[in-house]
Amino acid sequence: MNAVLLTVGDELLIGQVVNTNAAWLGEHLNTLGVDVVRMVTVGDDIEDIKRELRRGYEVAELVIVTGGLGPTHDDVTREAVAEFFGVDLEFDPEIFARVRERFERKGRTVPESNRTQAMVPRGFTVLPNPVGSAPGLWYAEEVGSSERLIIVLPGVPYEMKYLMLHEALPRLRERKGLRIIAHRTILTTGIGESHIQERIGDLSGMLGPNLRLAYLPGSSGVRLRITAYGNTRAEVDAAIARLESHIRERIERYIYGTKDDTLEAVVGHMLAERGLTISVAESCTGGFVLNRLTNVSGSSAYVVGGIVAYSNQVKIGQLGVSPEVLEEEGAVSETVARQMAAGVRRLLGTNIGISTTGVAGPTGGTPDKPVGTVWIGYADEEGDRAVRLQLAEERILNKELTSTAILDMIRLHLLGLS
Amino acid sequence: MNAVLLTVGDELLIGQVVNTNAAWLGEHLNTLGVDVVRMVTVGDDIEDIKRELRRGYEVAELVIVTGGLGPTHDDVTREAVAEFFGVDLEFDPEIFARVRERFERKGRTVPESNRTQAMVPRGFTVLPNPVGSAPGLWYAEEVGSSERLIIVLPGVPYEMKYLMLHEALPRLRERKGLRIIAHRTILTTGIGESHIQERIGDLSGMLGPNLRLAYLPGSSGVRLRITAYGNTRAEVDAAIARLESHIRERIERYIYGTKDDTLEAVVGHMLAERGLTISVAESCTGGFVLNRLTNVSGSSAYVVGGIVAYSNQVKIGQLGVSPEVLEEEGAVSETVARQMAAGVRRLLGTNIGISTTGVAGPTGGTPDKPVGTVWIGYADEEGDRAVRLQLAEERILNKELTSTAILDMIRLHLLGLS
């Protein structure tokens, strides 16, 4: 089953509001096996809405419209939908009574303009909205041998979600025999998109219309998304498992998790499981590594703390970095990274100490150490070592990339892979 | 001038990625006076892309396409655009050389698949991309008396933004005579939306179709966006200035900046100007305050460093917090916040020391100190003090809100307003 999403609102076109509704609807419909084939945003204009409804039904049986159900004059979705289906708008006293009650509960009287929110296109089913004043609408129409289904929802995200989850989706599931679709997202880091492709090799024998693979790069690494379609759950699960194990065999060391896992949570879980504690000495990342580690609930079990050593004075005074090494090799150097990691480990008495020192940018680069030159250090009871990275040109991106690299360094160490 | 945005990517349709590009583009085009009349998202499919290009030019002179420029087989935007305009794709050795250079700088060899990123539709202008591997494209074609303009950009947000700001927008401004619209965003913190509204008072005499005010709340505070329309620059500037000064008179102390200012940059600028240094002792924020401070380029001039004291052991051993106070009042208390701020200031020898200690959540709350209870401390040569906050229930939001509150505490201190 195909669907088109139509989100209505001038505020979306001028970028005042990010369209999170579309992503949320896309994800939930997809899980149900409905393919969203297009998402369209138009302003609060009757003709634009009618045109996109028409175009929507050219490729999809279901159109979901959100937004434009408010009480003000620029909310015209109700009117546009009624005109498109060629029916009148009728006043529904029950809806208005509920709206009035909502206002009165807050000690306010209902404005006359809210009457428009009680207007319903004739023949449409009202989806009651206990969390706001605009109800949703549901309508199905036979056109020859096919059907046109419409779901109209308010644009306020929590109202839209409430009505979708409690009213629209159950109706949809009940009404339609929907095919099965499943996803699996594999999270990698430390390897680029094209190198993954090279290692995985030619998949043309495996991939096809019922099994797809997408590469989604980001600052934490490349996510690989497998999508499978089929008639039974067993069939799609088997296809996904086959492709996943093919991928895992080839790039296992780069895979840190699946789905919504984060590298900091994966690493944190490994530390907690082994009863290890960690401390961090940060220069170029300025607290970002500690911030990521402590974003994980329960991280106080293994994060003891850290030193943000932005100045050389703190590197020397707190972490015991040698002034001579700073002088001779510079703050961005292998020895300093190693001394920082070992120093914070000793100072805070943890099992593991890690460090970052680099040229985050945009200024401060030299021919030898251009912007993006970073050393990350790792110390444990067996000793210390450091690795040089050559990253990007943008300061905040460099902090992100460095933090990902050092978190991955911990992961690989704990797995004995480095 | 009308524009249609076309964002391409299966990941958008299944809701894996929220389409922030569309909002960003909408906002920036709007500022320039370009009306975005439709935003469309389709999957990685040549025919879908071509169809939406055709429909786009039915209502707009400009179509901006983002996404689908990667090196893998599912990236088909380049091909679709070339087919739509009826031109061949040609290999551009210069682009490939730059891509190869980017790989080699990182000590990697460029994979063969990246050659596709150097393919350019004949006659198109290449917009060089120094921050990624896919360049943008620009093309203008006369059709009868009108024109078809296309801008093709990568989907990775920071690459898209870079190319838009540095390449596409300047070309667009130069080429077209555009009507005048101007925005002014005033950034506030420490005051809620409804309290701002109460203080500003009734604006119905000032606002109208040519002068608008929007309230945009977020975790850093409420942004107030003034928008003015007019025929001359002088006219819109005067209208904005009038409304801005009305607002400033009423809520001056809460305003920390305008436009893209960040609280950390504003505070950093104040510190740098006065030649003051700062250090931070963080517990519940776990490095986030230091991270924000060091996101500012040039922050090494005033950020000496800090201690992330996640465990009591670090609070006592590094910061000199009294074990008796920890025992009697608990880590989340006024005295601990004050001792942490004074301790880090003394330890790192800075003019100012600040601190955070609280229950970030989601667990760890007690009846006395529920989740969201936070103390922030401030120490300088005149002494130390702390303020209690009662924030939210969500861990990461609490880190954000706490960091905003402590940064604003510095600002108000330096201004003599606290």
C-alpha cells in the first residue's frame, strides 16, 4: 500500500518549523508496511491543497494531511478537503461542546472562531481529540475498483501523534491487508562509505526489489540500513539475517551496534559489565568526550571524572605532562597525548585513562600540524599509546569526530582488536 | 520569485532522518525574498526526481535539489538531473583530483566508486565543495521568455549549508532583483514566553501584515523574531528598529544577543574583552558546560580548563570539597556548589570559577531533591555564591538547561546585574 503525506502550513515553507511530523509519520507507516512514496509541504492555500490531493491519489491509495485545522482564517485544510471530495461542511454540535468544555475547564470562554473547528465534511468520520481542540478526520471512498483513503490530522506534533496512534493506525491496520516490511540498521564507525562497499563486495546477486541496502553517513560513522519486503515475517527476517551476516563477516570490527545504539552507551555497557572505571583528559575536545560519556544514564558507575586541560598550565600542573616535551614536541604530539592519558588515569585512580589533543580549528594550524591534526591517547595497566588522526576543517565537527574516534578506540581495546 | 525544494532520499521517506535541510533552505530563501511555494521529498528514484522537476517548473523559476549525490549505486540525483535537462554527464578530472586529494590527506586511497561524484551534466557550473566530496551544481536555462534555474546540493546538512551560503546564494542575489524582506532575531534567556508577552504588552497598534513578531522557545531560551516587509531597505529597517527598541526597553536584562549569537560566544567575548580567565567544575553536566565554552573559536584565550567531578572522590580530592559537607548536605547542595566553584578557581588559578551539581535524571531523585534539582555556583575574587534551579525530568535536557543557566549567571555577574 502506498501513501502520500501532505503537510500544510506557511510556517513550514519559511522554515520557522522543522517538519518532524513527516519523519514520524514516515517511520510509523513504514513499520506497518505502508510505503510513503512522497512527502509534500504546501502553504495554507485551498487550491494548493486540492492539487496535491489530486496528485497524491495518482500514485497512492492513502493521503495523510496534517496541519491547517486551527481556528483562524488561515486554516483552510478542512475546506479544501471538503471541496476536493465534493461534500458540504456541517456543524457538529458534539465537537463544539467538547471544545467549549476544554476552554471552560481553564476558566475561559470559547471564542466564536473556534466554531470552525467543529465543521465536518459530510460523511467523514470524526477522530475525537482529547488532547487538543481540533479533531481528526477519516474517510474512505470507492473509486471504481480502487479506494481513496484520507486521514486528516492537526499539525501540533503531540496531537497528531496521539490521534495517529489511538485512532488512525488501528483503523488502518484493521481495514487493510498490509504486506510485511522490516528494517535492520547496522552502525559502523572508523570506515568510510566507499571502503565499506569495497569490502562488502558485489551484492547484485543478493539485493533486489525485495531486499535493499542503504548507506547513511554521519559524524558518528556510516549506518547501513537493510530493508526487506515479503509475505511472511519469517521470510523477511531470513532475508535480513542472511544479508546482515554477509556484512558482518566482512566488516565486523567496525560494527559497534544496531538501531538506536550509541557508541557512548555501547562503550559504557562494556565498562560497566567488566567493572572498569574511566577518566578523561581533554584538550581539543574541551569536555565533549566527557559530555558524551555522561549522556548515558547510569554512567556514574564507571565515569569517575576528568580534566579539561585547555591550557598547557593545566596539562603540566594537573596531568603531569612534561614541560620539556611540550616545549620540544608541542601540545599536539604523541608524547603529550600519552602523558595526558596516563596522567589522568593516575590522578583519578581509574582503570583506563584516555586523552585528546589537537588543532580543532578554524585557526591554529601549521604546515606540520594543519587544522584537523589530532592525537588520541589511551592508558591502562599495560601501558599507554596514542594514535594520530587527520580530520576535518571545522571546529565542532572535529570535536565530534575526535570523540567518536576515542570512544571507538576504547571499544576496540576492550575487545582486544587493537 | 518562486522556488520549489526537492529533497531526495529513501531515508527521509521512512522517517529515519528528519528533513532539517528543507527548513533551513526555506528560512534562508525567505530572507532573500524568495517564496518557497512547495517542498517535496521523494526517494532515490530517477523517474520520481524527473517528475518533480517538471512539476516544480510549472510553478517556480527555481528548483533546489538536495541529496542523492553520494558515491554509491543508490545515488541517482546527478543522473536524473542530466536526463531532465537532456544533457550528458561528463567526467570532470579537476573534481576527481580534489576528491583524491581529500582522501590522500587522510592517508587513504580514493575508491573507484568516487569517480561518479566527478560526473557533471554538460553545461552545468560546478560549485566546489571544500568540506566534502560531492560538489554542488548550478544551471540556468532560458525557456521562451522565462528561465529555469536549478541548484543541486549534497544532502549532508553542513555541506549543503556551506555550498548554499558560499556559492549558491551569492549567485542568486546577483542574478535576480528580489523584493525586500528583513528579519531580526532577539535572543533571550531566563524568562518564559508568557512572561515576555506580559512585559512587552499589547502590540496590536504596531504589528500588522508588514511587521510580524514570532516567539520561538527552545532549551537556550526564547527567541523573538521580527519580520518586516517593504519596498525600501530604509523602510523595513526603521520598522524593525522601532519594534526592537520597544521590546528592549521592557526586557533588556534577559536579552543576551541577536541573530546567530550563542550565549557561550557572548560570555566568551565579555571575558576576552576584560582579560578574565575562567575554569569550570562540573558534576551533573558532565563536561557539557566546558564543551559549550570551548565550541567558541578563540576560547583558549580565557578557558583555562576544568574538572569533571562525577564522583565524590574527585570533588574531595581535586576540588577540596569537604567530606563532612558531602556527608551532611549531600553532593547536590548549596555548600558543595560553592566549594566546587571556589575550588576549581583556586586549583587552576583563574579569575572566575563556576560549578554545577544536581540530579540530572532519569533516576536518583528523592522527595527533597527530585530529578531536575540543580545547584550552580559562581566564585570570583569577591567570594562565592550558589543558586538553586528546579528543571526538567529528562537527563540531556537538564544538562542543556543547567549549562544555559550557569552561562547566563556569568553574563549577569559581568554586567553587574546579579
